[in-house]
Amino acid sequence: MTTYDEQRLGEVLRRLPPAPAGWVEAAKELPRARVELDAIVERAERDAAFRATVMGGLEDALRASGVEPRPVVVEHLRKRLA
Amino acid sequence: MAHTSAAAQPDGELVARCRAGDTEAWNELVERFSRYVFAIATQAFRLAQHDAEDVFQDVFAKVYERLGTLRSDDAIRPWIGQLTRNRCLDQLRASGRVVPVAEIEERAEEVIDSIDEALAVREGLEHLSPECREILDRFFARDETYRTIGESLSLPAGTIASRISRCLARLRDELAS
């Protein structure tokens, strides 16, 4: 078992700073983003004009659904519509 | 951090709740592992901030999508660690630069060992009082000054150093027990 003195404990604790708050909040939003993505994809499969609009502006389509168009989300939507 | 409070659920139970669609559990999972993913991306693989953000979001997206494929719920931490390693290497390869993968992986593994040690130490924080957890996190992990900590916690700045020392001693005893 490792034994620690107080100085070493401090050094070890410094190794895990918090991730930027915005990143953490975006990751927490994934379940909700998934629901919105499902809705967009489902509608795009039924409505060719809507699909064309979405494909012409993925970021705008996400924003209109209340989803922050982060690259990973945009890419995910692009793949699902491909 | 690996766990966020004295009452934190074991990883396996948290994963089971996530799989059942509990969004609060998902929030807890993100909080629990966000520092881990961030540290691997920025310290072990030394990714630039924008690349680290892509990795961070993509790792959690994969975790969310593939949680059902995890063989053992208790294996969530090594699984997330491996997802992050792989995604960091993909990010480096996609940068267009010549990447000495073996060299980078070797160096990264050493750093990840130290990050794993830090996670284990942070688990010891769970057994301390909320005030100790807060003070130690603010001072060491968030790099806040005595003054900032004192103002945030409504404590005299002059007492912060002694409280840090006392909390570190408690943490040391906790880890030794």
C-alpha cells in the first residue's frame, strides 16, 4: 500500500483539475440531444423537403431543435442522415 | 473525480441506473468521470484544448451509445480510460502530422498510471467532511487562493492554511486505514 505524506497528497490531488464546465454540461445534455436527433432523423425520413433543408444546414437544424451544434453532435446527425 | 460524495454509489450501480434511462444518473456519471477523461486528453496525450474538447465530447457520446455493450458494469472506469486513449490517438493521427504512436503511447501510459493513482486518492476524499472535500479540491485541483476559498466558503482567509493541513492529515489517515 502506498503511504503518503501531506506534500505528496497535495501533488496527487493537483493531477485531476475539473474539466471546463461547458464541456461537462454539454456531455450531460447528450440524452436530451439524442431525443432531439431522433426526432430530426425521423421527420427527415418522412419529409424529403425537410431532409434537404436539414442537410443544407445541420447546425441550424440542431439550433432550431434547441441543441447546441457541437462538432460531435453535428457529425452524429450527418452520419445518421447519410 | 471518481466519486463525488460520501454517499456516492458504486460505479456498477450508477451504470445500471444509466442503462435504465435515469438522466440524473447520467449526470452523475459525467461528473464522476469528466476529470478522468479531461486529464488523459490534456496531460497524458497533451492535446490542444480544442482537440481535447472533441475527444471529451466524443468519448461521452460513445459511452452513452455503447453503455449496453459493457460486459461488467464495474468495469466502467477502465473502459472509459481505453475509449479515451483510443480516441486521443485517433485525434493525433487525424492532425496530419507524423505521429510517433508507440512513443506517445508509452509516455501516455506512465501519465495515466499517475492519473489512476490520483483517482484512487480522490476516492479517499469521499470519507472526509464536505468542508474538507471542498477546501482540498478548491486549493489543489482548482488552484484557488486562500482568499478566494475564504470568500467562497465564508471562512477567514487566515484559517485556510491550517484547515488544508488538517484535512490533508485526515485524508492521509483515511488512505492508510
